Amino acid sequence: MARRVRLIVAYDGTNYKGWQLQANGVTIEEVLNKALSELLKETVCVLGASRTDSGVHALGNVAVFDTESRIPAEKICLAVNQRLPEDIRVLRSEEVPAGWHPRKQNCMKTYEYRIQNCRIEVPTKRLYSFFCYYPLDIEKMKAAAAYLVGEHDFVSFCSSGHQAEETVRTLYEVSVEEREENQICIRLRGSGFLYNMVRIIAGTLMQAGIGMYPPEHVKEILEARDRRLAGQTAPAKGLTLIGIEYEKEQKKEIRGGNEHWAYTLDQRELSGKGRSVLTVEFCEEAELFRLVGRMVHQAYRNGAKEVYVRFPKERPGTDGERFGHYRIRRPREREDGVWENLWLAEFARN
């Protein structure tokens, strides 16, 4: 019977074309597949949590694979490391439920971008940090970073070739500090990131640190939703995926918002009745369809069987109205007979 094994993987990305399989060079995924297949005497295809770009490093990426092998899951890391090159290591291996998928779980990802800020580059740090000889004002970078904390549409900080349906993300931490002399670290923790988002943020904060624009301009970049206004994409070698923390149990309540919208997703009845209620406290009309669409999707992804939506009183719903992949309608029955402006959101099949 097949088992699913989770790996915690660290690697120096210097010599690789990123995580995902590519036709134009060797990747982390390719090397892991080969080493595991040889070890377990079966074809192995790993699924990674974060598909890091060419040259990006990791201390704690996550991957899973299925195997028929009887080797204890916790010993696979030791065995496969003997077959891996010295710039890739599996730090831990463990068995997980068969349906566990590293990209379909609520999680918190932490990235760090390191900068050498001095007149002459230090050779021993050249592979893991970006060299910037212009003096950077850390206080200005900190002030600029503060505008990025919270829930925002980060499309201005996403490469134009992205394939994301939704560009709203939540950052819980964006910090800038001098770790040691001439070494600046930008640290970001968030529930998810867009394509090249961290590197574009790093490039933008460095421009604020150089004095190309004031810190408050970062808020204008966010509001403009225009990639052309943000800084350059910083080189990959300065970026490291520090780790991924997975949610152990569903939150009873999720609150989010900014000056354009605010909402509460009530999940207290999720484990019992399989029901969640999204209350839109306020929302600009231009943002409402995206907000309801993504939060209803999140509620169903969290395991809800039914998702209800409560709109602001001044904005009544319309039966059959569509929000992204979902349509709303009046429920046929309700136990207490009180509707309270509740609408049932169901997947729209056409």
C-alpha cells in the first residue's frame, strides 16, 4: 500500500534552474526525483510547496511523494542524502496522510532577502546576498516596509507573466534590520506570495533606501496596481526561503481588510455542521466581487460544505448573482426562519 512521505529540503540554489523541472537545465526537483527513485527502486515524482526560481536558496522548502517502499519514513532523509549532491540536503522525512498536499494547506511562509551594503563586495558572501554599493538608509527602508504589512492587492509587486487568478495577499511581517556590519536583511512572513513578489519588494525598498523616492511612495505604488511603478526585481541569489509553517487546526474566525474592505469569516460551525458564514462589513463596490469570490473559495477550501454570505445592509444581494466561480441564492429553508441578509454561495457550473 502506498504511503505519502513529507520532506523538509534545504539547498543552495546557485547551480540550479530553480525547483520545478525545466528543459534548459538541472533543477532541485529533478535531482530529488532521481535520488529517491534510485534509493526506493521505483519511479518517484515529488510535489513541492514552493517552486523557487533559478538561483534562489532554501532552508526549509517542503515536498511530498508517494512510495510503496517499506523503508521507515523517518530514515529516508538519511538514506537519500548519501545520493544527493552536497548542495542539497533533506533535513527531515516523515509520513503524512495520503491526501496531504503541500500547496493545498493553509500555511505561513518566511523569506529573507540579504544585501551586502558596502564599498567593496566580500567574496565569501557573494553567492547568498546582493551587493549594493550605494549607501542604504535603513530607517527609510523600515518606514517604506511598514506600508506593505497587512492585506493588500500586491499586483504592483508581481511580474507581468504571473498566472495567479487573485493577487490579494496578506503579509504579517515586513522587517528590515542590519544583522551584522554592512549586512542588511529584509524579512517577510505571509500566507502566500506572488511570482517574484519578494524580489520586487526588495528592489523597491532598496530604492527607498537610496533616496530615489520617499517611503510613503510605497503606499502609492500599492494603490496604483501598476508593476511599472515598483522597483526592479532584485537578483535571485539574495533570496532564501527560510521555512513553511502549516496550520495545525482551522481558525474559528478569520478577520481581514484594509481601507477598501473589511470582512469576517466565521468558521465556528465548520467542524460540526460544515457551515461557514462570510460577513462583509464594508467594501467598495469595485472590490466586492473579488472579495466575495476569493473568501468563499477559501471557506470551501477550508472544508466547508455550505458557505453563506452576509452583505452590508445598504447593498442587498441579487438571486443568481455571480462572484468569481460562485453564485449566490436564497436558501430554501432556515431553521429559525430568520434570514439576516444571508445568501448561500454555490459553485457556478456554467
